[in-house]
Amino acid sequence: MRAIMPHLPALQVVVPLIGALLSALLRRGTTAWALALLVSWTMPLIAASLLLQVLTSGPTSYHLGGWAPPWGIEYRVDLLNAFILLLVSGVAAVMMPFARRSVAAEVDQDKQSWFYSMYLLCLAGLLGITVTGDAFNIFVFLEISSLSTYVLIALGRDRRALVAAYQYLIMGTIGATFYVIGIGLLYLVTGSLNILDIAERLGPAAAQSSRPILAALAFLTVGISLKLALFPLHVWLPNAYAYAPSFATAFLAATATKVAIYVLLRLFFSVFGIAISFEHLPVSEVMLALSVAAMFIASLLAIFEQNVKRMLAYSSLGQIGYITLGISLANEAGLTGGIVHLFNHAVMKAALFLVLGAIVFRIGSVKLADLAGIGRRMPLTMAAFVIAGLAIIGAPGTAGFISKWYLAVGAFQKGWWPLVFLILASSMLAVVYIGRVVEVAWFREPSGLAEKAKDPPLSMLLPVLVLAIATIYFGFDTQASAGIASQAAHALLAGIK
Amino acid sequence: MSAPFEPDILMLLAIGIPFAAAALIPLFHCWPNLRELVTLTAAAALAAVVWCLVGPVLDGVRLERHLMEIVPGFVLAFAIEPLGMLFALVAGSLWLVNSIYSIGYMRANGEPRQTSYYVCFAVALGATMGIAFAKNLVTLFLFYELLTLSTYPLVVHKANEEAIRAGRTYLVLLLGSSMVLLLPAIFATWLLAGTTDFRAGGILPAELSGTLMAALLALYVFGIGKAAVMPLHFWLPAAMVAPTPVSALLHAVAVVKAGVFSILKVIVAVFGVERLASSGAATWLVWVAGFTVITASLIALRQDNLKKRLAYSTVSQLSYVILAAAILTPISVIGAALHIAAHAVAKITLFFCAGAIYTAAHKTEVSELDCIGYRMPWTMAAFAVGALGMIGLPPTAGFLGKWFILSGATQTDQWVPVAVIILSTVLNAGYFLPIVVRAFFPAAELRAHAAGAAVARHTHEAEHGEAPWPMVLALLATAVATLVLFFVPDIPLGLSNAMLVR
């Protein structure tokens, strides 16, 4: 144990990477699943011990291969990314038992081990992005996670999944290219790729904010905004989420966009610092406007969507709007709201997409009309939907309310009264689109497909219920969510230490 | 009192019992009798608990229990003060009566999905207790929203197109007003005052301008949509598609009273009666409430559907409480509190009667009620008592509230409220008395018909007598309570008086 402890940051990435390789060699889907389960359950243990380390003794630095930074690659874990690591790995671990039956039902027999291989690769990429302290290394992991994501989406049986994956491939590549251009510019100015090092070297240059730095900021912001699906760079997301296998959708919705948001936070607050990010370019104003647009337009689109999975995808876009809104507020309460919503949204969206996975497993459809009366046939599953849906709405007593509380306080502290009303008014749109599903599922007579449905087997039901209960739990006990988020926000705003 | 029944434990029990019942009821889904036993036991226990609490509260015991700070500013805490005690007492006692009635009603009408019905009912009661004992605005808000959410399935219970549409109105109006207006008001209060705790005399800082206070008050009054101040009243008539016991307890007592209770509490314990009076920030409220009282009565006059007529009457009566609070004298505020209790027992009686008529005679329209007093004498006698209570005539509890409100208004020479109350009393009589007259003293030819019908009772298939006994028992109990409250108003009066003591 003692020998392993110092290498935890590396293991966080290496273990799923090896897992992906091994999984590709396996033939049987179930064996591959067992391997993926083992890896997924190990990850949060590593992440939790990293978080504990950071909480007790401050940020830790790990030098890959013993090469000292800034020449070697540094894995640097502070409160923010330890928190994200735990979130990503934790959600993945909770969801993993769900995968076996869901994937068996939705992915061709001979491709199942590939599915788990890609899943582990994606997990490795996402954790890698989060753990590394090297800007170019982020790009590498970004590509690893993106490429595996394209495959995950394309493994859906629906033919439209191929188009969706292709669409995402194009958009994702543009995003990655922009990111590399931005990093390249930064490298030209500072001669470094290490985030900490770049930040230090930018320090004196920040005063005049030379044009290349601002160009780098612009390229990086747009590139990452593509990955996190900031409105209006979101067009790839609804189809990708709608046609991917259910488990892949739930996993990606809960983790992939969240990690992209983490990168944005890093860039704004750790690399450039608030001085450059928000003072020389109207980044925060633009982002604020786009966030509000996302909150309203995406939610409106969700209201008119007949495919519930796509509806939730649009809802995700709106919810991402809340997170970026928190970032653009750039004060402690607002930023805390953004980070805590990143956490809360991951939990509740995972729950909602898993519910849809369970419905697909039982009736093979997520069209709203086919869900008529399904609440009476799958009561526990749909109860989870109601609870997680309330969290999306932001009802008090759920995790969603905590996020909105902080966001509203952040807006108040800036003196932006109208924004408070906008934040709360947009949650009324969520009432409509969640309410629409609840109405159909609970108050229509069961018919057609839903008639013979019943709650899914325990291995699927349990993750759904755990996540649903978590959305309530984190609405009351906010030590682990808002507590850490506010510390992380404080650290981000204090700048690079 | 003995050690295990310390009042603060009792307070938490009052909130916990309904939730515990909600958790237990689904377990007995397959055994309806046991399931109803759970509801009845919980209701009886809750009634016992709230009655045990009254004594200490009247003796001046004030309790609080700080549960947890969820995030800065969002503190979950409970406290007992007289107004909340009064509200809890009314809702808690009536739940028992209503449960007896519910069982009769739901079984006699063969309603579907009874398990979820009783679960939602229990959750709604728990939320009501939470509102009554909330120590601060945020706790109140939490349970306020829970009350909306838990009553939504009850409104949509029938699951037909009409019920679903009504459910939408209900949810969007209540959730919408509370999220978009009430929550910002709470935020503003927190940021201005540094706390959201209720404190007699108010918590807002002294330097707050009159305009800002008026704006904040408006956010509260319209944000608390449950009080059904026009134009936010549409949800209440829409909610009448729910089974009658729901309309009776929730949409005549728990939900709507939670609304006026919240407004009253905000006026007394966030703004402070004297501060509002001296700033003049509440003058507009007299007009808005007065308008609602009169307009709702006028609409009620034109309703043929009995439950709709009762619903508009409720809208009108709720604004009495707000009007009384807006008069801003201690006496009128006492009247407001009294009216909460008085209207509750009288209105629940009327709804019980409407449900009994529906169950026994399958009649829903006022125009169908000719001679019904001959067939259902007990029910219609109770209805008459409830109607007197609505009009505010002695010897019913309704008289007391009106008396206090009127004295408050005349003392301070506020003639608008006086005119409103007098006019609305006439209107109340105008839409309630005809029902009673129709039931007992129909036109001559109908009376002959009724006599004939009474003779040939078993030949007609449409013949009916009283509703099942649990329902009749319940409606008689509340009718008697309406009368008793007039003669022995000690408890509500004591609590109302104590409310204003700092």
C-alpha cells in the first residue's frame, strides 16, 4: 500500500488505460463488463484518497517518469480537480452495474467487449484531462476521450447514431484544433506547456496583454466551448445523446461535458487568471449572454421535443448554461454555484438518463407517446425520474436548489437583480418539460408498449435509485458538494498559489 | 409534562408523524383496512400531539429547534409561536375528521389508486405542519413547495383530460409564483436583514424606504400564490376536479390557509405591523384584497357547480384574512388569525356536504338540489350551519373574525374595508342562502313532488338517503365545531392575542 500511495495520480489514468487494452482482448461481453466494473470501482477509491491528501496537506504534484516540470509532464492535483476526479469516477462507479444488461440489450454481441474497451478508454481520457497539469497533455487526453466517445456513440443500433457520431467527430475535431492552436500560441509566448509554468510566465506579460495571448484565450475558449456544448456550439450534442446506447449517453452526459467545463475553469482562472480572462476581452459578458440564451432556448427546445432522450439532451444544454453562468459571474458565490451545479447536474442527469435506459430495456422506446402510463408499471423507476426531475427544476430539498441558491446569491452580489429573476424563471421551463413526461407517465392509461412493462432487474434499478436518492441527499448535506465547491472557488479566485 | 414528551420533541413529532405515515401506507397496499388504519392512527396521533402543544404555548412557552444549516442562509429550523400553533391545531385536528370522511368517500365512490391518494395526503399534511412550525422563511419555502408538489397528484387524481389540464394550471401558477416572486423576495429579505428568521415586530432594517417595502410586500403577496389573491386565483377553482375530501381539507384548509398564514406571518414577523402601518407601504393591499373579496363573490354568485361556487367563496374569504392583515391594527390582525380558524371549520363542512351530496345523490350542480334537504336532512343542516359561518352570522365562528376585522377598521377610520366587508356579507348571503332555501323550502309544486317521493322512496331507482355514516359523522363534527367555536373561542382567541406579544 505504502509503495502505491505516491503513484496514485498516475494510477488514476494508467489503470483504466490498461483495462481498456485488456478488455479489447476479451471476447465475452460479460467478462469485459466484469473487468470494467472492477476498474470503475477502483477509480473512486484512488480519487477519494487523492482528495483526502489534498484536503489534509494541500495540492500534490506528481512527476511522470521522474522528469521534473516544466520539462516533464506533471500531474498536479488540487482541490478542484480532485473534486472532479471523484465526481467522474464516482458517478461511473455507481452507474457501472447498470451497464451489463443495458449494454447486452442495446449493443451487438460481438461488439460488447469493444464497448467496454471504449468506455474504459474514455474514462482514462476524462480522468487524464482532469489530473494532468500539462496543457498539451490535456489535448492528448481530450483526443483519447473524444475518439473513444465517437465509437461509443456509433455503437448504437440506430443507424442515425452513425450520423450523430460523424457530426460530433467533425465538431469535436474543430474544437480540438482550436484548442491546439491556442496552446501553440501560448507556447510561442511563454515557451512552456506546464499550466503552472505558463501562468507564472504570463504574469508580467498580463499587464499589456499582448495580442497573441488574447488570441490564445479566444481560440481556447471557443475550442473548449465546443466540447462542453456551450450554446450555440451545441449542435452535435442532442443527436449524439439521443442515438448513443443508453449507458453511453448517461455516462457522457454525467462526465464528458463536466470535464470540459473543468478545463475551461482551469484556463480562465489558473492559466490566464481573472485579470486577462475577464478584463481585456468581453469574455464574461459574452458568456453570460450565451448562458442565459442556453437556459431559455435549449429549455424551450426541450419542451417541444417528442423523444424524451433528446429532450433530456436539450435539458443538459440548458443546465450547462447555469454552470457557465456561474463561471461568468466570477465571484465566489457565483463560481461556487457553477461548480456545485457541475456536480449536482452530473448526479441528476445520470439518474435521468439511466431511467431512460431502464425504459429502453423494458419497452425499447423513449418516444413520449409510448411512455403513457408507464409510471404505474415501472413505479420505482419513474419515481426516480420524478425525484431527479425535481432536482432539475431546482425544487427546494433537492441538489438543484443548492446550485440555484448560490447562483442567485452570486447574481445578487453583483447587483444584477434581473438575472435572479431570469435564473428562477428559466426553471419554470424545466417544470414544463419534466412535468410533461410526469403527466404522460403517471396520469395516462397504460397502453401499447407500456402495458407489459415492469421495473427493471435489481442490477439496473439499484444504480437508478442510488442516484435519485443522492439528488435529495445533496440537497440537504452539502458538505461534500457545495462545501468543497466553495473552497475550490475560493482557491480559483485567489489566483495561482 | 413527563420527560419523553418535552414540547420540542412534540413539535418534531407533529412534523414527523405524517411523513412516517406516508412511508408506511404503501406497505399495506394490499390490505386496504390496515392501510386506512395507518392513516387514522397517524391522524389521531397528530391531533393528540397538537392538542398537547396548545397548553404550553398558551402558557407562553416558545420553542425552537435548529436542525441544520444546509448552505449559508439556508437554515432548516423549526419554532412554535402562537399563530403557527393555531394553524397547526386547525389543520392537525381536521385531518382526523377528514380521514374518516375520506375513507367513506373513496370507498363509496370506488376511487382508483387509493394508496397513492393516502400517501400524498399524508405528505401534504406533513408539509403543512412544516409550514406552521417553520422558524424562518427558507424552511417555510421548503415545505410550501413540498405542499404544492404533494397535492398536485391529488388534483390530477381522476387522470382525465380535465384533471390533467387543471393540474397544469395548478402546478404552473403555484410553482411559478413561488419560484419567480417568492424566492427572490426571500433572497432580498435575507440580504437586507441578514436573517430570514421570523420575529414579532419584523426583521427588516430601519432605513428601508417605503417604496422598497411596498415592492417587497408585493413580491410576497403575489409570490404566495396559495393565498389566491387575484389575479393568481385561477388554480383554486381548477383544483376542484380533485376528489372532494381533497378540496375539503387541502383546498379549503391546508393549502389555502398555508397561503394566508404565510402572508400574515410575513406581515407580522418580517415587516412588522407597526412599521408597515407607519410607512404606508401596505395601503395598496387593502384595495387588492378588497377587490378580490368582492369580485370572487360576484363570480361565485354565478356558479351553478356547487364545488366551483365554494371555491370562489374560498378565494373571497381568503382575502378577508389578507384584508384584515392589511388594515394593520392589532385587533384586525387578531381577526385575521381568528378567521383562519373559523373559515376552516365552516368551509370544510360545506365541502363535506358537497361530497356527501355527490356520493349519495350524484349531484354536482346547485340547480339540482331542490328538496335535497328532505332526503339528506343531517347533511343539509350542517350545510346551513356552514353557510351561516361563511356569511358571518352568529351563532357561528365566522361572526367572530368579521367582528374583530370590522372593529379594527372602524377604530382606525378605514372605511374601504368596512364597505367591502358589508357588501361581501350581502353577497355571501346571496349565494349561500338560496342553496339552503332550495334544499328545505322549494317552490310549492316541487314540495308536493318531494312529499310524494318520500312516500314512494323504494320505487324510484334514483332514490337515496344520507351518504355513508363516516361521511355524515365527519360533516356533523365540523358543523358542531363551527358552532362551538362561537361560544368557546378561548383557544384561538388566546393564540391570536399571544401572536402579537413580542
